[in-house]
Amino acid sequence: SAVISQKPSRDICQRGTSLTIQCQVDSQVTMMFWYRQQPGQSLTLIATANQGSEATYESGFVIDKFPISRPNLTFSTLTVSNMSPEDSSIYLCSVVLGPGQGGNQPQHFGDGTRLSIL
Amino acid sequence: ILNVEQSPQSLHVQEGDSTNFTCSFPSSNFYALHWYRWETAKSPEALFVMTLNGDEKKKGRISATLNTKEGYSYLYIKGSQPEDSATYLCAFMGAGGTSYGKLTFGQGTILTVHP
């Protein structure tokens, strides 16, 4: 297993501001993902954070709103930009440990960032 | 858009009861089905990753089965305990191309076990 540290654990922000969430892993990982869970909704993949290249975003998510950095194999950040109340969610990073692309390996999650926008 | 459905949405049982939930997913282009347990204020914890039709996996009192031809998986908990109270999530992974490595989650089943 791995230790996945996510910061901050929670925050309350004003609309129009931006917040950067950090995800630190205690070992090198190839695949790192960012998810969000809006109230009453399922956990939804925002993007795959790629080391050394631009993140791969899922349909409905764009880089201007959710810029992602992945400077090395142990760290990534997700920024939620120009926040509105609809961005109130739990944001989670996850990683796949070991070799391969993770098809038959579980994902390991950080503790999440609980974000409320006023 | 992939459709991953879980039922029931919530479930209340008494300590000692056995229970089960369902996850339905697309029966085509299947690669893997994951089950996670998510307790309040904690991170989701992996229970099982299932890849083969007919797979059965077990971890203590929890077990799961997989039917990829008809697109469903069952999660069973035998002799529920209050510490089993959590949201149980299933997640589908499609095969090949841009689907590989990406999970589509169901909305979860919230289990509450009363002492």
C-alpha cells in the first residue's frame, strides 16, 4: 500500500476565488487521477494527471476550470478556478500502485478535500 | 455515457443480518469491475477487483460475484456488524483505447447496521 496525503482536508471559499488541492504519495506512481463527488451524485473522474505532459480531461471538464500539475511521479495539484456554489464537492485524488495501467489493480485514494463555496 | 447502477440506494439492517447489493453495468466492452467501501470522513478502500465472468471473491465476511455476460455483480455481507456501516461503491472499467484505466462509478449503496 501507499500513504496518500491530500491537502487541505476541507475549506470554505468565496465564489469567484480559486483553490489548489495537493496530493502527495510516498512512492512513485505512474497513474494518478482526480475525482469529484457532488452532493447526491456518483464519484466522477475529472482527469488523469500525466507526469511531464498535460492532463487528460474527461467530457465536461476543461483545463481552464480545473488546471492540473504533475511535476513528478509523487505529486500532483488540482486547482478549482473561479469557484461557484456548484463546485461544492468532495475532491479526491487516487493512484494505481505497481506496474501497468491499472486495469486489474485497485485504486488507492487520498482522504479527500471537502469544499464548500459560499 | 456509461450507465452504472447500484441498488438499493440505502439499506438499514440489524447487527447479525446478512445482506446483499447489486451493481449493473454495460455487458459490452468489459474489462474490470471494482468494489470499494467508503466510510464517513475516510478515503474509499478497495474491496475487490474482478475481471473474469463467473469470478467469486471473498474477504472475511464480504464476498462478491460477477456476471459479465448479463452485466451485474453482487456484493454480499454475512453477519453484518455496525463497523460495516459505509457506502459501498462499484466501478466499471471498459476495455481498450481511451477507456483503459478509467473508472465509472455507481452512486453507491449506503449501508447502516444497527446494534
